[in-house]
Amino acid sequence: QAPLCADVVFQLQGGHRVFAHRVYLATACSRFYDLFTLEGPPESLSEGDAGTRDLSSWGRGFLSLRWELVADP
């Protein structure tokens, strides 16, 4: 439900969440590499805030990207 080491969460329709590790995704697929090397979140991002980027032009399956700070477990 809440893995301690995952640094990526895919939010699916119906509220389902899939946790992953970006290093594995980026090495397995060039599209994920491109996604994770985009310009990072806004500098003013604070805990609880989210920086969002529209990815609808990337095609099916990518709608948006949101950066969110979370407490380190």
C-alpha cells in the first residue's frame, strides 16, 4: 500500500496506485528516461504543494506529471 523505497507512483483510473522505482523504469524504456530527465519541479515547491506538468501531447497513457515532496521514512 505504501512502499518505503518507491520514488514513483502511477495514479490509475479508479483510484488504483502502482509504486515503482524510476531507475528501473528509465533503464527499461527510453520514454521513461525522457520523462525523468525533464526539467525538475519548481524551486519553490514545499511539502504538501505539487508542481504539475501537462504531458497530454506525449500520446496515450501520459496525461500529466506531478512532483510532490513527501517525508523521508
